[in-house]
Amino acid sequence: MISTHQLSLKAGQRQLLADLDWQVREGECWSIIGRNGAGKSTLMRVLAGLRAPEAGHVSLGGRMLSEWPLDQLARQRAFLAQSRSDAFSYSVIETVLSARHPYHDNRYWEDSDDHAIAIRSLEAMEVADLAARDVRTLSGGERQRVAIAAMLAQDTPLLLLDEPANALDLAHQVSVMSILARLCREQGKTAIMIGHDLTLAHSVSSHALLLKGDGRWLAGAKADVMLADILSDYLGHPIDVIQHGERSIFIPNQEIA
């Protein structure tokens, strides 16, 4: 689906990532894990084609990302940014319908199928009742669910999500992540997401990419890389893992003086 080849990223003079050779296959659900400033969002923007790496390249479907025409790329991958700014007074339904633009070539107006897809996406995020609302009047959590609904409406095989659970309450964190996992499992979509909740990431992901922030990285199946000693090293803090039935619960080891 998507792969990186000898990819290197920097922030100023600091080496974030060095020689990343990474392959993500169809139907896999990946979590990118690392400390603040480790390069997670930078890598996500490179994967989306919004930033050039310092070295190496990204391939999508066996074709270098830089060779994809933008209209075709928009039908292959959808990107959820960590934050957004709504400068104009669009309604929720208009915001989600805009995600259908890549399928219309030179036509501006959406058709009835687009409206049906948009409504289904809003329903999946439990915000269909907000369809007529101005997006600028929404709470942070409501706006996040509308953004995810737009991503679902774009209907691409690859989903890139920078902190999709950001601003969501507990119930919606679980439901959103469950939907993403189900899309991978049942529809063969591929998801790559950033998040800080290790327990939630482990519950929905099939694989994990750990970033150290000094060039080092580790990628593999979650059972191989989301281990207490490895996570403790990459996150710079001791992590304990507790088994609760079939679930793994990750907690920071903290001694209170």
C-alpha cells in the first residue's frame, strides 16, 4: 500500500528519523508512537505528500508519491490533520460534501450519491443532527467528529490520521477507533494513526512504528514492539503492562514521594 525508502527527516539541525525502510500493507492498522517532538506529525505530513523529506522517498501503490497527480492522490489517501482552522461559515454537511470533490473532475456540484455518502458518514460519527450547523459553532469534539466524517466520505483506501481521538470524550474515542479498526478488518482499508493512549492504540492496531526522536525507529507487529521495556526506552519513562482478560493495559510506572 505505502512504503518508505531510506527516509530521513530533520527539524532544523536535529535528526528526527534516519533511513526509515518501512512497508505498510493493505488492511493493516498502524499506530505511530513516540514522545512529543519525536517527528510523528512530521512523518505523517510526508506520508500525505505535504512535506518533502530530507532524504529518501515515499511510494504509494509502488509509485513514488511525488509522481502522483494531486487529483489521483486525493482518491488514494485521506489526511486528518492534528488541528484545523475554519475561516468561513460553512455548514457541517457542506464541509463533509467537500471531501467528495476529488471524484468530480471539473464538475462543481455534488450529486445525490454524494449526499447519501455524506449523511452516512455523519451518522457513523453520530453528528448527523448537526448537518445544518455552522462548523464554527461546534465544540472541539463535535468538530473533530465532523472532520473524521469528511475523511470517511472521501472514501480512500489509505487513511492517515494525526491524533484522531483528540478532543473526543471517552465514549467517542472508543467508537471512533473501533470504526477505524473495523474499516481495516472488514473493508481492507489501511490506517496509519498517531495517538498517545497506548491502551487504545494496542486495542485497535495490528502494528506499531516507534520513533525515538534521534533518528532511531522500530516497526513491527504490536505483539513484537509494544512491550514494556521497548516502550519505556522509546517514551523515556518506565511503562508497566497489565493483562486484563484479553486486553493489555499500559500504565506509567510512577512513584509519588
